[in-house]
Amino acid sequence: MKYLVMERHESYVIVLDENGRFFKVANMDYAPGQTLTKVVPMEDIKAKRKKRMGFLALFIALIAIVGISAWFLLFSGVISGGGDSRVYRFYMGGDIAVTCDSENKVTKIEGLDETGKAVSGIDFKNKNIADVSVELLEKAYSMGYLNEDSEIFVAIENEYNDDNPALERAADSLENYAEEKYDIEVEKSSWDDYLKDTSNQKYQIDD
């Protein structure tokens, strides 16, 4: 079985096999576009780690039960401090990752391919996801990466439900703006559909 590296992250890569299925596998210094014959699924790594935990995991669980009140307060503090961050993905001729805190304020923008890197260089300080998405659209359009025949794809990383309120809130203003001003369609999708749709777009560009 051969696998094609679609996108690269620090500890893992997304690969596409010969049957059109996507998998998350360990990153052994792979690069997008590279063809692999052997991969190590992340599920296998997680399973080995669970086995190594053994009695240590049980001991930690007992401590957690004894100190449940303290752990609850600590957990609440983590959540209120921004534990609900999300990574939105926008494909606007290029792949862009936008990280937001629990209040949907943008904390990071990263271009994941050459076009994404060119478009992602905007000022996002103190801006929310809705405003930033529109600015990214304007820049992509002005640089010639989008036109009336283009389609924009939006998703939340690892969120497999396309009927997600957070996704709706983030994409609605972009959808209205893009369709009214440029007649460009915006497709809100689940994470797995996003990977499939954007991979098709990349192949069309390469062709």
C-alpha cells in the first residue's frame, strides 16, 4: 500500500492511501507530496503508551479521586483561562490555519502551503475570527488567488460534525460577504470533508 503525504504537522502527518482514505500517522520528517510505503498510525502509538502507563495510571487515578475537589477547581481554572481554543481552517486558494481562544479572538495565523503563507500575513491582534476571515478573503482576492469561479472551504480541525454552532458563527459573516461582494461560494464542512475537498482543489491546481 502506498500513501501520499497531504499535510504536515509537528508530530504527525495526514496521508491519503490508494483507496482514497485519510489517516493520521507519525511524522518521521516527512514532507507534503512525499510517497510512503510504510506508516505508523497514531492509534498504534497511543496504544503502546497506554500499555506503558500500567500501574502508574491507576495510582494517578486514585490520587485524583482522593483530591476531587482540588482537581475540580484546578480544571475550572484551566477552562476559564482559554482551554477551549479552536483551530479554524480556511482554504482560499491556499490552506490557512487560524487559532482562536475561547472568546473567538484570533491568537495565531499560519499558512500551511505557499499560497497560504502569502495570504496569512495580516494583522490579527485583538480581532475576532469573523473579521479575520474577511480580511484573509480580501487579501487572497487582491493577490489573484480567488475569483468568481473559486470556492472557499471552512472547517474546524478534528471537528467531524458539520452542523457545529462554532463553525456557523465563524463562517456566516464570511459566507455573506464573499457571495454578495464577489459571488464566491463558501462551503462549511466537517474536518474529514475539508481534507477531501481541499486535496481535490490542490490536485486541480497541480494539473
